[in-house]
Amino acid sequence: MNHDVIISCAVTGDDTKVTKSPHCAVTPEQIAGTAIAAAEAGAAIVHIHVREPETGAFSMETRHYREVVKRIRESKVDVIVNLTCGMGGYIVIGEHGLKDTPAPGSDFVTQEERMRHVIDLCQEGLYRPDIATLDCGSLNFGDDNRAYISTPKYLRQGAAICKDLGVKPELEVFDTGNLWFVRQMIKEGLLDAPTLIQLCMGIPYGVPADVGHLLAMVNTLPENCNWGSFAISRMQMPWVAQSVLLGGNVRVGLEDNLYLSKGVYASNAQLVAKARGIIEALGARILTAAQAREKLRLR
């Protein structure tokens, strides 16, 4: 069991389904506000996607990330900022092979372009993030012809960019083969210890959200790592307990689940508070952002 738990809050994500929630943040001001509220409720880390303010569609624009991080930093609320680098990996396959592939809905770009906002903010120096995510493998995304592509060469490039910038990579693992490749990158010296690993459960068609699969991955985690796990939708809160009991940290937030209870929309702060209650009921404590920085050895 983990007695010192880091809560991460993924505040909005990129899925359009999140926008049906009245608590979905869209503008940089709203995203920063919900991240600050989550931190005040007990989240040590906030995981950030941004959206186009006018439409609510996902965005990769540095200017939106800059404004979000600026507002968080200027609030004086201490929280670790984790920026996604997952956008730019989707390919929609056409019905006629290469003749109509990529199909509409594709956003596939280079690894450097996926990380452009992190590179820009680090080079500017004022609002650099603490953590940046790397999605550690490719995945059939849903039931149609959409796939997320993250190849070994792209991931090696992403790890090198993080190391050069002095930003901690969070390694998002969606299936067992993803974890295999994390171990390979460690072997190649691409990742500094302790590695930071997030086990992402229940996302079609990655690893299912059941205890057996989680335990199998926990048993194959590399040495000297900090890890957490989450599951989506109704499994979000049961997974808080499951992750802590197996020795991990936790993630909640609207990116993964919209509801506090059946039919009741949640805010990010409410989800963090509920997770905190579960953690403390198990006899563990939550770590502050300062304590989490020390544990994760953030620069």
C-alpha cells in the first residue's frame, strides 16, 4: 500500500464528450481556474490540455498553454504543471487504403510539433512546465478507423527533447507493450531515474480496467519509478482505492470521468475532494505539491 499519495487531476482532456458537462473548462481562464480549484482541493499535479476558446475544440496552440500556465503561476497556488504532448498523433484510416488515407479527422504531426508548446515555454523561460506527457505506444482508438500513432522512434525523440529541456516526462502506458518499451528506453539511458509512469486503464482498446491486468503491470514496473494509475468513467473512484492499495498514486478529473454520482455532473475540485476522502479513509495521506516535487525529483 502507498501511504504517501500524489493526486493528479486531468482537468479537461481533448474529447468533445467532455464539453457536455457544465463544468468543462474551455477558455484559458476557465482551464486555469479549474486547475487552481483542483489544487486547492488537494491535487499536487494538474494535467493540462487546451481548447480553442471560440469552439471548444482541442488545440495545440502555445499561446493558450502560455496563458493557462501564466494564470496558474500568478495565482500563487503551489501546484505541479503537467502539459500533454498527446495531440497530433491521430490518423483516421480511409475505406480505400492509401487512396483516402489520412481521412478527415487526422491531425498527425512530428514529435517535435506535438511538443512545440513545451519547447516554446521552456525556451521563453517564464512559464515552463514541470512535466510533459509521452504516450508510450500506438492504439486503436474507439470502434471506427481512428488510431493513435506513437512509434518507438518518435518516443525516443520525445524523451530526448524532455531531457534537453529539463522537463520530467510522464510516461502514459495504455497497454502492456507500452510498458515493455518504457523499460527499453530506460535500458537505453533515455530516461532519468526515478521514472514517472501513469498506467491508463479502460480506454478502448487498451488494457482493460480490471485488477488482474493492473496487478500484472505493477509486477513488471521498472525499479526506481514513481507510478500511478487511473480508470475512466464509473471506475474512476474504485481505481483510486485500487491504485493506493497496490502502492501507486492516483489520477482523477473530467478528462476521465464527468460524474460525481449517477447523473450528477462533477467539478474537478469535487472529484479531487472525493478521491482525497477515499485515500484518507484507507489511512494514507496526500502529498502537497512541494512534497511531490521532492518525491519525483523535479528540477
